[in-house]
Amino acid sequence: MDRKEPSGKERGKDSLKAEGVIRKAEPSDFEDVMNIENACFPGELAYSRQQMRYLLFKANGVTLVEVRDGRAAGYITAVFRRGSEIAGIETIGVDPRCRGSGIGARLLRAAEEWMKPWGIKSFRLEVSIGNEQAISMYEKAGYRITETIDNYYIYEHHGTRSVYRMEKDL
Ligand SMILES: CC(C)(COP(=O)(O)OP(=O)(O)OC[C@H]1O[C@@H](n2cnc3c(N)ncnc32)[C@H](O)[C@@H]1OP(=O)(O)O)[C@@H](O)C(=O)NCCC(=O)NCCS
């Protein structure tokens, strides 16, 4: 799939450092989000377009994007069941060219804030035990490992099918 990527020169080093605007995902963000999803999760690991469309626009929850230079540079989807006090992070991804500049951490915080008025009191997620960057991000944001689940994924992710379940009380 074409990613319509601007060159490093067009984007510029300074703009990579600049903080973007976080807002709810709109239909016009779909291609950017799909491109990031495919860059983050190779092959079968990525959500399909149909699954992603459901998550973005139909699921009970929210998808937030951080927009830089007029395009989504990262996204997070958090979902919850009506009446539940626990929300789950379904997926989070940052454009590989924009990583390490705080987008992931900001999106995580924004999703937590978005959920509070809905009565959500804690967040839960599953992360591959080999995904050191994401685990570090979650730990810095206050998430703690509560469980290790073997054979969670159908396909290997970071060389393993096992995940940590992590949780945070808001
Ligand atoms: C995980 C991910 C979302 C982090 O996004 P990011 O915008 O690069 O992260 P941030 O810049 O906000 O960094 C937040 C924290 O993540 C951790 N982190 C980020 N990049 C890291 C790296 N290269 N090595 C180690 N830790 C790293 C650090 O703890 C960092 O905190 P610090 O800046 O105080 O050191 C991004 O790497 C990504 O999209 N990965 C692929 C998709 C994925 O694995 N999603 C998680 C599925 S559960």
C-alpha cells in the first residue's frame, strides 16, 4: 500500500520534535492510521481495513490521533463495555519516522483523560513480552504487569506469542 510519505527534507527535523494536536479520529484519518498500523504490525499482525474501520468508527470507545503537518502521526484506540469501569487499549501505534518524540506517551494520557467522564476507573492492555519499547512506555505511564499469558497471539510478535497483561488505576 502506498504510504504517501513526505521525505525527511519536506518534514524537517524540527517538525519531528514539535508537539502535534491530539483529537478524535475522523474518516479522513483512515488511510494514515492504516498505513501506521501496517508499519507497526507486519503481515497478519496488523488489523485489516474492516477491523480498523470498526474500531475507529463503530466500537464503544475512542480513537485519538496526534496530527502533525496535517496528517496523523500516531493513534490509540481504547474501548469499553457499557457499564464497565475498565477500558482496554486495543491498539496504539506511532509512525516510525516520528517515534521517540513523546507521541505514544501523550496519546496514552489523552485516552485515559477521555475515558474518565465515562466512569472508567482503570485501563488494561496486553503487550508482547518482547515489546520492550511499549512495555517501557506503559511502565513509565504507571501501568503494572498483573499477569503473563502464554499463547495469547495466533502469530508471533517480537519472537513470542506470550503477552503481559498490564493495568493502571486512573
Ligand atoms: C510503542 C510506541 C507506541 C511508542 O511510541 P513513541 O511515540 O515512540 O514513544 P514516546 O516517544 O512517547 O516514548 C514514551 C516511552 O516509551 C519508551 N520508548 C520509546 N521508544 C523507545 C526505544 N526506542 N527504546 C526503549 N524505550 C522506548 C520509553 O520509556 C519512553 O519514555 P522516555 O522518552 O521518557 O524514555 C511505538 O514504538 C510504536 O508505535 N511501536 C509499534 C507499535 C506497538 O508496538 N504498539 C504497542 C502494542 S501493545
